[in-house]
Amino acid sequence: MFSKNNDFAFRLYKSIMEQPESASKNVFFSRLSVSVALAAISLGAGGETHQQLFSGLGFNTSTFSSEEVHQAFLSLLQSLNQRTDVDLEVGTALYVQDIFKPHPKFLEKLKRFYLSDGFSVDFSKKAETAEQMNKYISDKTRGKISQFIQDLDPKTLMYLLSYIYFKGKWSFPFNPQLTRKKDFHVDNKTTFPVQMMYMEEMFKTCHDEVHSTSVLSLSYKDSFSMILALPENDLADLEKAVSPQLLTKWLRWMKKRYSFNNCTLKGIILVFTGSDLFPLKCKVISNTSLDVDETGATATAVTGIKFVPYSWFEVPVLIFNRPFMILIIDQKTKNVLFMGKIVDPSKEMN
């Protein structure tokens, strides 16, 4: 079922990229956080609304029953929350207006399948309730996101929060003494210095000749990986072609090769603030945060293609000094947890 989750990740990414303002912006989001929120909401939906939610997530009710889908999400959440070599927590929280009474079965299933915390609040007390929700978010994201709720509609009946916090250490940490300022080329006209990390090490790499893209895998402990895709040409061309199938081929063709790596990720904080994919009566908020430095990362992501592994005798130099794509995946479950792109490191994430 992970393939459906990854299909959703790439469809969501392309949907975001279709927005004209996204072309020149950094983008980073947690596919898992969004899909968990929408799947959780489907527990309380019926008829056409339920079908719309499931269809949007990529599930066909004739192939998977609702019970199978929710059980699969539970298994995934339990698997992620049980990891010991990374600091990882995924979950949801439901805030309900104190005079509104959701069906008990909805609340029970939300707790059972999506590990949800439940709170009764008074949304008419906007400042007090916002403070309570922000404290919860701050606690779950270890302070990375502390003022997410800025304003509340007093007519709100429910808020569903979906969060993911990830703090992983590189299998091979970068040496901070080698971090230097280097030029980053946003486009042909815009260049500015950024902090770049440097390492000479054995990495899993491949070169996609069809899409003129070099792909690098940076390993975290406990089977997590950051995948960086560096196109030689316009990033927009790669964004049109990228898919779960292409990612699978990249991973299959990656071999450990001797390579140099410069990463323009130091000090960047990435935040995804949610997406209204479906007309819901409650608001879904998804929170994601990512810090990357020399020690690790903290994250609160085609037929006939020819792939050419680098030769043993080549020394490929991968310099991430121009726009590139970024993914964080769980190698155990094959799920894409985070996905995005770095276009301009001087700007905030969207």
C-alpha cells in the first residue's frame, strides 16, 4: 500500500508546482502528515465525501477496504514511532468545540488507528484556545513550530492537527570545520554566497542520462535516507518528469561510488503549513519543520529510461550550488516522508 502513499506524495508535489508563485519559491512538505490527516478525517465521512477523500489519497475502495487502509496507516505510524536510532514522532490531535459532540465511534477509531489525542475547547475564546493548541504543537515539534495558530474562527467545530517530528543523525557526519561559503546560482542572473558542507566519502549515486540529473543518497541511522536530485538544466523539467516509478529506478540503480559532496543545506529551516485539498467542514493543519547541519537533520516528504552508474574510476563531483529536489524516505517501509525543492536558500520555505 506504500505505493499509493508515494503516488499521493508526487501528485501533491505537482499540484503545488502548478501554482505560478511556486516556481521561484522553496517548497518542503510532509506527504505523510497530509495523508494521515485526510485519512483520519475520512473516518467520520460517508458516501460521496468518503469516496472523494479515498480517491484523493489514491485508494480504490474496490481494491482496499476502509479497514485495510486505516490498519495500514496504524502499522506505519507504529513502525515509525518505534524507531530507536532517530528521534521520530508522528501523530494527530483533534480539538472539538465543547458543545459539539462527534460520534463516539469516530473518536474511538481516531484514537485507535491514528493515535490521536482529543481535546474539548471553546473556539469563541480565540486567544486562549490558540495558545493551548500552539503549546501542543510546540511540545510535539520540540519547539520548532511554536506560533502556528495565528487566528481562529469562533464558528469552528473541529480542528485536526497532524504533525511529524524527525531528528536523524547522518551515518557519516560532515566535518563542520570544512563548511565554507560558496556561491549558489539561483538562475543565470542571481548568485549569492551560502554556507556549504563538504565531504569526501563513499556515497550511493547514479546519473539519469535521460533527465540529465545526478542523484545522491545521504544515509541517516535507522534506515532513513535523504535523496538529492541535481538536474543539469532547468529544475522545472525534472519536476514534470519525476514520479514514484522514477524514484524507484533511481534507488535501484544507486551504487556506492567514490564521490565528493557539497550540500547547500546548512541552517535552512523548512516549514509546510498545510494544503486544502478537499472541501472539509473541519480544517486540517499539517506541520513540518526541517533543520539540516553537519551532524544530521531535524524534520518536524518511466519506461525505457536509461540509467548509468558512475564508473569505479571516475570521481564525480556533486556540487549542490543550483536548484535541486530533496526527499526524505524510510527505507524500511519505502515511504516518502518529506518532499520538496531548494530554489533559493536565502528565502523561507513555503
